[in-house]
Amino acid sequence: MKLKTFTQTLFLLLLSFVHIAHAETKQPYQKPGANIRVVTPDIISLDVSKQKEVKVSFSAPSNGQLFITAKPKPGLTLASTHSEWHFDLASEKPEVTLNIEGNTNGKYYVMFHARIIEKSKTSSRVFGIPVEVGDVSALEAKLEKTGKKKEYVIMKAEETITQ
């Protein structure tokens, strides 16, 4: 009887080690869509009515073609000469330079649409980088004082499907 209990315990112990080892080898979560991420910056800070040059770098697969389009949300202006870029990932590092300006204190977003074509397979992803213009902490304190501060942000979604 003791041997059977010992064997069952040993089996459960081995099973738990296998489960833990499998859990540690999992890759970090990848959102659906193109395998592309923003490396830098996490957030962009601007002074009101002052233009700032920002380099945005991305991580992407090492082959294929990458197409990136930048579109500022209302409240921001892109003074860059380009808002669309194309990279051959086998030979180029995906990095873009933006000249951004905001005229009113607040938190805004620059949205990016990325499309990767790899071995005649296309995948895409949309993401944004937050842009804080001016003293956002004063604006948040004012909203909190008046009770108008929201615990969540509602953003209009836009989707374009291309073949």
C-alpha cells in the first residue's frame, strides 16, 4: 500500500515539474496580427506649440516587406515630410522619424498601421503611441477635482480591410 502511494506521489511530482518546465518555455504574449512591436519610445512628451523630432523604432521579423503608415489623432499635427514608409526587412532596420506638434494640453495618440508581406502572406496590425502635450498632470488633477476623470478611455475604432 505504501509503495502505491509513493508511486502516485512521485508521478504527480514529475507531472508538476513537466508542467512548470513547459510554462517557462512559452513565448511572451503576441497580439493577433503582424509580428511587429514598438521598441522605443513608450510615450512621447511635448511642450505646447513646440515641434519635436522623435525617432520611433520597431522590432519585426528578419525578412519580408514592411509598410508603415502614421496618422495623428485630432489634437496633434505631423510636420514630417513622410507619413508612409517601406522597409525591406532583410536589409533595413525599421525606424521612422516624426516631427510632432500639439497645440493644447492633453493626452493624444499617433496611430500606426503596419503591414508585413512575407512569402506571399500578408498580416497587419494597428497600434498607437501616447503623446502627452504640456502639463498633463495639471489637467488630470483638474478632472479629478471636478469628478469628470474617467477610469477608462473610449477611442473610435477604424478598420480597413485590403486584399
